[in-house]
Amino acid sequence: MTPPPLATRETAREARFAGVWTQDLKDVFADVAPYYDRANVIATLGLLGWLERRFMGTVAVHPNERVLDVCAGTNAIGIALLKREPALAVHAIDRSAEMQAVGRARARRLGLSIASIIGDVHTLPFPDDHFDLVTLQFASRHLRVRRVFAEIHRVLKPGGRFHHCDMLRPASRGVEALYYAYLRPCLAMTAFAFGSGRAALNCKRYFIDALQMFYSAEELSAVLVELGFEHVGAQTVLAGTVAFHRAAKSHRA
Ligand SMILES: C[S@@+](CC[C@H](N)C(=O)[O-])C[C@H]1O[C@@H](n2cnc3c(N)ncnc32)[C@H](O)[C@@H]1O
């Protein structure tokens, strides 16, 4: 399937997926929260840890910085950042109380402190120019990307950095076909292995559809530039199926 042109992609994504985004995904993440981390290790064939280390390797942190992890889920990113630099003030926002409950317990077990906010990330409940660093991993396919990225730009301090990691639509059609051929049975097998509930089973098809309508790494860079970010760069791994983007808010903003 060829996705609509970049100029209308966001409207097309919203028209197609608004219902799933608003309700179905809430039920999915409430359902999968207790086994989300283990399921991801299996779905990525054990590569999750490697992917997160590669992503974290692109992020610089400095003592006393204020950090926001958007769609924090079970706090994988906040925990990884605090292990590297304990003198960070890390905030996590996610609308799933269930995912954050798992994340809070994970952080507590490690003696780490992450401020947790339950809320929808399309409106970030923070003042302008507030954070030194914002991260967002594995969630943009489920979001009105332009609106959330504009919010991230607003809450970043001038000169603040944004780091993004997600599964993207591969630029190569051949890789794309192989990728979906792998994902279909993989999603079915993971759902079966963990006894997923109705919400997650109903969304198996959505996960592939959302990828097909999503951005390639190059397109996502273009969106960041359009929204006013500077120093935009991307690194793709796993044949272009995952990308790490970095961008900064202008010092003049
Ligand atoms: C696939 S998980 C990723 C979690 C985490 N970032 C990670 O890397 O493991 C996607 C997360 O996005 C959250 N999410 C989806 N839509 C959201 C929204 N509109 N507002 C806040 N959180 C949202 C879900 O609740 C879920 O925790």
C-alpha cells in the first residue's frame, strides 16, 4: 500500500485511526501492561535491549537536567537515563495508569525516582521552555505526530534536545514486504503466548496498518524541520525498520 503524500498524511492517519487511538489502545495497554516488557523482548527476537542501548547511545545527558519521557509506558527510557546519570530530574507522562504502575514499580525496585503524570500527550501539562531533554520511544505510530511534536517543541528550553525512536515504514518496498510478513505471525504468536485479551487481539491488524500509513525516517525528519526543529538527524538500524531521530529547539526560539 502506498501511503498518502506527506502533506495529507496526518489527516489521513487521523481519519483512519482516530477511533483506535482514542479508545481501543487504552484497553490494549491496560491489558498488556503486566507482560509488556517480556512480550517486547520476544517480538524483537531478543533485540530489544540492544535497540534501547543503541538509542540511548545517541542521547547525551548532563547532571541536574530536567528530562521528560513522553509515552513513557513502563519507564524503560527514564530508568536507562537515570542509571547513566543519577542527578537528573526525570518526568514520565503516559495516559495508561496500568503501564505507569508497572514502570513505577520497576523504578522503585532500583531505588530510582521518576515523577509520573497520567495524561494524554497531545496537550503536555508543562510550561513553555521547561525541559532540557525530551524522549519518545515506540509510540508515535499511535499519535497525531505533528501535534505532539509541536507540544514537545513548546516545552523544550531554547537549545533543548528531542530524541525519538520508533519502528518506521521502511523506505525500501522489498524490506517493507518482508517486514510485514514477519510481523503478522509474530504478533499472533506473542498474543497467543501471553494470553492477550480481546482488545489486543482486535488490534493485531491495526499494528500493521498503522505502520503502512506511517512515516519513513526521511519523512519524519522533514516533519521535524517543518515544525521548527534544528539540527535534525536520523540513524536507521535493522534495514530501516527502526530509526533514532535527534532534533533541537533553536537557541533563538
Ligand atoms: C508501545 S508503548 C511504548 C512505551 C515506552 N515508551 C517504551 O519504549 O517501552 C506506547 C505507550 O504510549 C502510550 N500512549 C499511546 N497514546 C497515548 C496518548 N495519546 N497519550 C499518552 N500516552 C499514550 C500507551 O499508553 C503506551 O504506554
